[in-house]
Amino acid sequence: MATFIRLFSLAILLVGLLASYLVLRTMNFVPPKGAPVELALAVQIDANRAAQHLSEAIRFQTVSHQNPADDDQSAWLGLRAWLINTYPKFHAIAKREELPNGALLYTWSGTDPGLPPIILMAHQDVVPVAKDAESLWKAPPFSGAIMDGAVWGRGSIDDKGSLIALMEAVETLAEKGTTPKRTVMIVSGQDEEVGGTGATAVAALLEQRGIKAEFVLDEGLVVLGQHPLSGTPAALVAVTEKGYATLRLTARAAGGHSSSPPPNTAVGSLAKGIVNITAHPFPMTLKGPMLEGLLQIAPQADFVTRMAVVNAWLFEPLIIKAASKAPSAAAGLHTTIAPTMLEGSPKDNVLPSAAIARINYRLSPEDSVDSVFERAREAVKGLDIDLQWEPGASGASAVSSTGSLGYRTIAALNQEIFSAPSAPSVMIGGTDGRKLEPVAKDVYRFLPVELSLTDTAMYHGQNEHISIDSLAKASGFYARLIATTAM
């Protein structure tokens, strides 16, 4: 009995010490910060002019279809000519190159050629609007309507809003007669929504010229008006982009008439294979940029939440359980598996000799193309299924630094303009920015616009719009980013 009492007392003591340690660690926690940046003065942006210009740009229906033959090339030609006429000051001082595929490269040369350039990106194309969805829009999707203090239309957020904000920024700086010390480049691809061959071609050209950029900033995550962790604004800056790979599963069996099916059919084997693969999702982990991002936001959260994040080594399972309730948050914590396409018999009473499925993976930095393939191979062992990657399978991009000039400037601007701490994060979708990795060590994916979680449904959805105030803030953000890092 005495031994039990001593062990029980020791356990109580250890629990008390652990609790004290957790509380003290939480109370004394300060998120790591990079060296401070002295920001350039704010640049006055003509908000109404920016809104009018975005409205005009939206009217060019630069829609990228899966079949390029369906694209209206006159729309792209019109948009590119419009850019020249609308931003004369910038075009007078910057070198403009239009690649054969329609991608644009602007070079605003700096006075110090020894400084590596900065590269800012925004693409020209937009996704289609389904005919049966047009009636659900408050204004026609390609009208560029200005109403309710916002510009409405396809591309206002993704990504013509960025393109116009960038052009307004450089045009305003050019009108002021400013000259950069560091070269400023703007890259605008024409097919980001269907693969990004434009950005790839620009990257190859820059690599051929031996250019290494200080950093790249492309579209990406946004400022959340109310982050789920803290309930306060938080700027999510993607420092890496998940990999993209599509696995083709081909199940084979004897074909024939459906009236006399054999015990094992191609469709049956394929169905088992899909179930086996999806029944074993990749484990969620809280590490790298996702953990670092939560630590940056933690000081704005309530004490209990802050304690859990600061002591994630102990509370990781609870944090993951809470985060996994939101699909977008869960996707950032592991490699995702999504069956997307099926092919089988051309007729309902014919057994196919081959049934095909495609499973799309978005790879976390912790997983490689080879390790994902091996996991799938183990899952279908014993089934007559061939596995093969579709062309273009790739792992996650490199993780960019949070201590670089680019990131520190982005973070300082977010704090001043949006009163929001910057949190490194993982981009679960794809961007053209990834294509520029050969010419830049650090690639960031961030759109300087404040949105709610509900607002993010506008991406590729209905009633896409950006407020005039947000457009002006984005323009001002880009102008000060250039003035701080390049002038």
C-alpha cells in the first residue's frame, strides 16, 4: 500500500510539473520572426481607375478550354493589345516580350545589374462558365459589371484581378518617374488553368539567359478575415506547392456478354483496386510549413488553443482532429487521393476486357512520386491491375525560406495593410509559380486580398468578384513590394 501511495504521489507530482511546464511555455512563447524590413512609403492608387480597367479586362473572354482548339484566340490578342494601350508609361520604360505561345515577359531594368531581379506573376486566362450556371450570376460573368462597390466577373479574383493590380502598381510607379535599382520582371502566362506551358517557356528562356531571381511572387493563398484558429485576420503565404500526379489503373479480364459473367470481371477488379487504395489514406502530420504557420497565428488565439499549438509535440492528434473537419485544412496535412475518371464498356450489356480508372494525387513534401506509387502497388497486390503514372507526375515543390527578403517584406506589408500576421502554408492547388523554380530559390504564392472562407468558393465558382477597396489595396501592396525590394 505504501508503495502504491508513493507511486501515486509521484504521478501527481509529474502531472503537476508537466502542467506547469506547458503553461509557462505557452505564456512565454514568442513566434520566430525574421529581421525587420523598412517598408517604402505607401503609394497612392487610383481605385476607380483600377476598377474600370479590371472591368474592361474581364470583357476579354480569355477562356482556357481543355481542347485548345476551342479557345477564342482573338480574345487574347485583344487583351494583350489593350494592356499596351492602357498602361503606356510602363510600356514605354519596360521591355515587353511576347513568346510564340502568347506568354508575356516584361523586364523593367534596374540600375544595378549585380542585384538579382524580382519576378511578379499573374496569368491572363480564366476558366469557363457553365452555360447552365450563367443565370445564377448577379451580373453576366463576362460583363465586368461595377456594382455594390465591387467589380464582378470571371477572373476578377482568379487571376485578372492580380494582373490588373500589378499593372496599376507599375504604371503608377512609372508615372512618378521612379527607377528601380533591382530589375523587376512581370511574367503572365496564357494557359495557367490548363497546364502552364506559357510559364514553362518563360522559365526556360530566363534559365537560358542565366537569370537567378531574388524571389518570385505568384497568385496563391489569401488573407483570411477570420482564421479558424484565432478568429482574427491571418495572411496565409504558401511557401510550397503540393505535387501533382495522376495514376492510371488498368484492370484486365475476359470480355464477353454480360448475361454470362465470369467470377472476376475487369470492372469488379478495378472497383476493388480503387477501394483498396482509398481505404488507406496517407496519415496526417503536423510539421513543416503547416506547423510553422500555426505557431505564427497562435498568439492571437485563446489560451487553450495557444497552449495546444505551442506544445504540438503533445497535442498533435487533437490539433489534427480539429483541422481535419475542414477538407481544405485536412488537405494541407497529407497527400490526398481522389479517384476522378472511369472508363469501361461502351455498352451496358458488354463485359469490357479492360476497365480503366484515374486517381489524382496531390503530394505533400513528405512523400515522393516513387513512395506514392509503391503504396498503391501494395494496395492492389493480388489483383490483375496494371499501374502507370500519367505524363507529368511530380512531387511537391521545394519549401521556400521565411527568412528571405521577399518573405519578410510580404509579412511586413501584410501586418501594415491588413493588420494580419503572415503564416507560411502549403498550396494545395497548382500555380504557374512552380514553373519558375529553375530560376528562383524562393517562390511564394500569395494574393494580397482579404476574403472569408465563404468567399473562397468564388474560385472557379459563381459570382466571382472583388471589392474596389480590395483591388486598390492589392495594387498598393504590389507597388510597395516593388518600392521596398527593388528601389
